[in-house]
Amino acid sequence: MTQQLEDVLAARIRIRPFIHQTPIFQSQTLNRKLGCDVYFKAENLQKTGSFKARGVSHFLAMLPELPAEIATYSSGNHGQAVAWAAASRGCAATVFMPEDAVLAKVDAVKHYGGQVRFAGLTTQDRFEACRDYAAASGATMIPSYDHDAIIAGQGTVVLEVLEEIPQFDALLVPTGGGGLLGGNSLALKSLRPHCAVYACEPALADDARRSLESGTLTSVAFADTIADGTRALCLGDRNWALIKQFVNAGLIADEDAIMAALKDLAVYLKLIVEPSGALGLACLAANRERFAGQRVVVILSGGNVNLATYSKFTAGEHAGSA
């Protein structure tokens, strides 16, 4: 393991001019409903609508010079962050996305000036297409999660939380490839070793939970969960090195629980959150006995949704990807 707390602290300084310090919300009604004291860190209100702006900003800050073109692969949120960051720094951006990508995320990449190319359905499909394109074009390739600079940038979320809430018992983190979980578990456990950290996943794509239970990095088959941002088939190697050391356990929620969480966030906090971003609340509600009476921080990792599909989810209708 090469990442240290100092890397995350340095990342916080480097990216501060480029990102928002996102707010933290509470709902007394939700607290009573869940039986614990819950704080929601609203990364859905971050630049480009997700925490991904942190990692991308840090990656670019660490380059000796800006490239002419950046290429990446993404289900959507990372791609949006890359397109935004590239445009703000005068670079071109090409983003490889899945063929079933959420339309709102495709449109957002284009809105920020990125060129979208479609490649299969899985992370591996778009990784290979992006790798080949970068090799042929000379573009600089930005990984979506398995990179030291990305991990350090994502880990800055919990540093902001600790400034406002110095003491709490547990952190719940939506988990796909593991960049958000890896960086924040490293930072939190280094500063507050007593705090528990949980990976939160859809039951249909629970590779982190399986990996933690077996002690071995485990992959899963592609699953059409509404939490499209968590469809990575396996954690990144760098992420796993941190997760197996610092994360206490994996939690899961079924599709109905994820939709119920979306509705609760809209009703009680007036926040639009995408299914992947709502996994922390969904897993908390599904495991409320574990957290009874505790002070819990839930990261809302993103809010990029197709509003027509989102409205069906909040009504409890299974309607494909958001």
C-alpha cells in the first residue's frame, strides 16, 4: 500500500480552488425513522453533480503539464467530471461510455464539451476501448478509480465532514470501483481509528461485500441494477489494498430499498440523488439495528439522473437505469 493520510491532506489543498465544499444535511424525521443520528454529506451538489470532480481535479493537478487531450472510460459521473475539468483547462476530452448509459449523463458529458464514444456494457469493455484509443491518439488516459491521485482526491470528502462533525461512529460509502471508499476509509481510520466504515452496494452487484467476507478480491457478473454507477465487476487493485485494511464490512440493499431511499431523500431532505448515490441510506435502513443510537455519516455520492426515470423510481416503479 503506497497511499498515506498525507496524500489525502495534500490533495485537499491542491483541489480546493476547483471544487465545492459540499453541505451536510439532517432530517429529524429520518433520524426517528432510522433510530440513529444521521448526517448526509451532499456530494450530489458537488461540481458536475458527484464526488468525481475531486479525483479528476487532483489527477490533473499532479500532472507536470496539461495534455492536449484527455481520454477516460465511465458509466457517467467520472466522464462528466473529466469533460468539465478538461474544458476548464483548455483540453479536449473523449469519454467511453456503456451502450446503456443514462441519457442525462451522456448529455452532460457533451454539454461540458466532451466527445462520447460507446463501448459495450461493462467496465472492461470501455476500459479496453479507451486504452486502445489513447495508445493510438496519444491522449492522456485518466482511470476512473484505480489510481493513487484519484483515490487521494476522493478521500477529501471525509476531511470536510470532520471539520463540521469531529466525532461520529460510522461512515457509509456507496461503492463501485472503490475509489471513494478507499480514499475515505484511509483518511477516516488514520484520524479516527474507532470509527467504523462500511461499503454500501446493491444486492445485485456486491463484489466489495464478497471480497471483504472472503478476504480475497472477488468479481461478480454484470448486473442490471438501477444503481448504474456501481456496476464495476471488481474493485480496483489499489482500492482493494486500502479497503481490506480499513473497511469493517460490506452492506447491501435490494432494488426496492434503493428506490425507497430515493423517495426519502426527496421528501425529507428535498434532495435529488441518483440510485448509486442513495446506497448509503438504503443500506442504513436495511441494517438499522446495527446502527441503533449511533451517530452516522452517509455520503450521497451523486445526483445525476434522468428525471423521467427518477420520478418512476420514487414512485416505486422498476424502470431501468436512471
